Amino acid sequence: MDDLDGSILEALREDGRASYAEMGTRVGLSASAVKRRVDRMVSSGIIRGFTVLIDPELDGRGTEAYVELFCRGNVAPLELTRIMSALPDVVEAWTVTGAADAVVRIRARDTASLEVALEKVRLAPQVDSTRSAIVLSRLIERR
């Protein structure tokens, strides 16, 4: 990856719907050169996919929480992935350093739905306890 690839990635971050010609104008390459570089970054795994960002407030999932998971004994990350993937309100999950074993991000319709989602997380036999922080406002979101 070189500086031109970095510039293309930045252009994609700012406007994922920009044409190759628009990106080319921005970075000083032809549309076909930009396409070749994007295709190469996709095939090499630098670009893992393309997506749409949805406003959770407008999508009906505006209540968000970060939940620390404290597990019983040693639990493999693959096992946590399997368990948390089955819960549709869990939108992201990470293993972490520190006291907690993992952190999950939950998006729910409202606090009552969040409470139901938390109970489902706590029902997993590997989860001993949780500690939650509900998001009050989003200050910065970089993608």
C-alpha cells in the first residue's frame, strides 16, 4: 500500500458512492487506475467490504450500550463469537485486556429492549457478570 492507496481509501471513507472518475480527479489518477487499485485492495483484504451507515435513531435502534463481559474461567474467543453472534442486538464484540474478558456493543429500540438484550447476554453460561455503560450522545464517529 502506498500514499495513493491511502488517498483512495480516504476518498472512499468520505464518500463511498463516489465514482472512480471522481476519486481519480481527487487523487490525480485515471478512473481505470483507481479501479485497478481498489480491486487490488479488495483482493488483498485491505478493503474488507462496502457498506451503508444508517442513522440508528431513524432506524429504530437508537438506544446503545457498551457492555463489559466477565466470563467464568477461560473462554475461547471463537466461543464468545458463536454466543454473541446469535444475539441480534449485539452489533459488535471484542476481546479486550483489563478486568473484563470482552466488550460488546448493543443497539436496541429503547431501554426496555436494551434490558431484554442484556438479559440474553447474561443467560450465556460462560458469562459470569456484566457491567454496562449506556451511550447518552455520539460526539465523534469516524469510519
